[in-house]
Amino acid sequence: MIRTVFFALFVMLTIASATAQKEVFLNTDFESFASKHKTIAVLPFAVDLALKAEPSEFLRRQFLETEGLAVQQALANYFENKSNSKNFSILFQPLALTQKKLQNAGIDYRSIGQMKNDELAKVLEVDALITGTLQLQVLLSDGIEDEFNWFDLWVLSPEFGKLAIKVSDGSSGKLLWRYEKAIDRRSGKNTKELIEKLMKQAARSFPYYNRSSD
């Protein structure tokens, strides 16, 4: 009897973890904005850390920047690898060019959050921006193989964060699309794997996805 109850609980938790909540928003005027978009850039993500052991302020700032830049790099690399295909109706600015333009303008990870989307789009000379937020209880860029044991994963806290990817219009700064998803160990053992798995799920809801390529 105990084994039966435990197995049922195990299955329920497995299903709950595998179907982690996701939310998708699409601006009703997206097509009107998108008709003027040719190039889009990926920016560093804003990060909120809630680690078990609170680091010093100096280390915390380093962690925030490392995680935020890691998501930018993984997402930019994903899109750059797809940019020469017919999957998307927009061109993705190379990450190296985005970084160079930001550096030339004196914009770093700390100051970028103080700027408006339309200001950043002008600096980068793009029509739209990909930004986002990442909430974490672990340092994902380091990998999470040893962060959780079996009991933590299935019984205590199957989720250890949440990722939100946003697309904004470069001229007006308006939010055009947002994809939010809770993340857990199954989402990926590091940032690169997380983004690759997430985008496989989110690609067809990505507003610039060219459905005629299916």
C-alpha cells in the first residue's frame, strides 16, 4: 500500500515537473510593428538571485553579470545559428557586433538596466530588441549536476527558477511578445542547454517564426 501511494506521488510530481508552467503573450498589433522590422539584437538579461548561501555584495554583482551575459550569449548563438535559414523573418545582429556597439557607447551590464529600449535600439541600430529576466536559486552557468539530490528534485523543490524572454519594438519600446517558463533540472544542466531546450519548445510561438517553413 505504501509503495502504491509513493509511486502515485512520484508519477504526479514527475508530470508536474515535466509540464512546468509557461505563459505566452503576443501584442495584438504585432504584425503592424513587425512589418517595419529587419534586424533584432539580443541584450544581457536582468537576473535575480536567491542563493542558499548569500554571497558578499561584490560576489553577488559578479554572479548577476555572469548569469545575465551567459543567457545573452546562449540565446544569441542559438538565433545566429538559425539566421541563415528560412525559419525566421528577421535578421539577428551578431553578438560580437552588439557587444562592440554597447562598449563603444560606454554601456556595461550595470548601466544597461537604466536605459530605455528605444535608446538601446538607437545605439545598436536595430529595429527590435530581445531582453528578459532570469530568476535563479542556483548558479546555472556553472552547471547544476551537484546542486540537488533526488529528494530535493522530486519532493521539496522541483523548480529552481523562472526565465522570461521578451521582444520589444525598437522605436516605441513597446512589449510585443513575452515567453515565461519555470525551469528545473530537466530544463537543462547549464545555460546553453537550457536555452536550446527552451527554444525548441518556444520556437513556433516566437513571433518572427516563419510558419511557411514547416
